[in-house]
Amino acid sequence: MCLIGLAWRAHPRWRLVVAANRDELYARPTAPAAFWEDAPEVLAGRDLRAGGTWMGITRAGRFAAVTNYHGSGEMRPAPRSRGGLVAGFLRGTESPGAYARGVEAAGGEYGGFNLLVGDGGALAYVSNRAPGVRLLEPGVYGLSNHLLDTPWPKVRRARDAVRQALAGDGGELDAPLLEMLADRIVAADGELPDTGVGIERARLLSPPFIATDLYGTRASTVLSVAADGEVRFVERTVTPGVQGWTEARHRFSLPR
């Protein structure tokens, strides 16, 4: 996943709001979000090559999401898939802080990553490209393929869209956040981050929604957890070579 706009306890109506795009090679086999047969508590998409996922939530309210880190030297192979970090938290019982500290200790086994893990009571952030584990304060955050809140153009758009959706009573989230996730406007050259990929590729990767010949946005997801425990999960899945998208909606309530 390459873009996340997130509100953590930033509105009295919502515990958690997430708007996220997962960008991946079109050739990588993927299953859309569903409750897993081998872990029925887990609602998430699935990487069919390595078995992990990029984002998910459980019926108990455990949430996790990961993004890759882009920078020089980040193309070298790593022994373990980053999607296993998300799946491990969703399947487990450790607190967000404890899990993130364990991930920090094992970070050298993975390519560059940013990981968010939460259980409704706490939300932790950890990256193997920066020291320490951060327990997030209530607020609005943005994450792409650099460290948390690095002000890339798409990160600013995501944060702004989440703030605007939560303005007032925060009643309508899905439509404005999905609109932001579908944004294909290329950032101005002067705003492009230098991640070592060259100016032409930097332009292609700058919008929230990416579409290139071999790589692009595969899924757009809006997840909201209300103060009363109702969970809404909306996912639009893009099939390479097919016009438009397929949309799935899931709704359930967390135990009180």
C-alpha cells in the first residue's frame, strides 16, 4: 500500500478513519478484501504470492497497515515479506506497542517499511528506516513511501481530505475519501520528492491514484470505526485491463 490518510480519535463520532490506496505490480496475484477462511476474524485483502496483506481489521478491532519505503538501495531483495507484519498483528494478541517493538528488533529481515498497528486503545507506528516506536496521539496523519507525515504532495492531499471529511458532524466519509483516492492529478515538478527514481517516474508516482503500464493502484479502501463500535469497510478493486472497478462493502459491530 502506498498512501494512507488516517484520523485517530480526532472526531467524537469516529475512533478511527482510514483512506488508503494499495499500489502494486499488476502481475502480482491478489485476492480482494474478505474474511479469511484460515483466520475468520480477519477482514483483509490478500497477497496470494506470500500470503500476507497490506491492510486489515479484525472483528475484535485490531487494525494494521503497511507501506513500502522508497529510497536509494531499496530494491535489494529481503528474506521476509512485509505483508506478514500486518497479518501477524491481526492474527495475534500482543498490544500495539509490544508488537511494534518486536517488529523493530526484527526490522532487518524486511525491505523498507512503515507499519501502523492498533487495537482501539492505542495506535503505534514503527519503521525500519527510523529508530524507535511511536504511540500516536489523537490527530490526523498521512503516510506514503517515506516516514510518517513526510509532506509529499499526495500525503498532504490525503490528510486534507480526511480533515475535510471530518469537518462538522463527520457524517459522510466514503464518497469524499474515495474521490480523493481516485485523484490522478500529477504534482508540480517543484513538489516532487527525490527518491532516486528519476523525474519521469516521480511524476507517474505523484498522484494518489497511480496508473502505469505495469504498476498502479490495485485497491482503494475507506475504513471507519465509529464511537459505538460499528465498522464500515468499503473497497474498490481495480482489475488490470478492465475499465472501472468492483466495489465491496462490509459492515459489522465490535464487541462492547
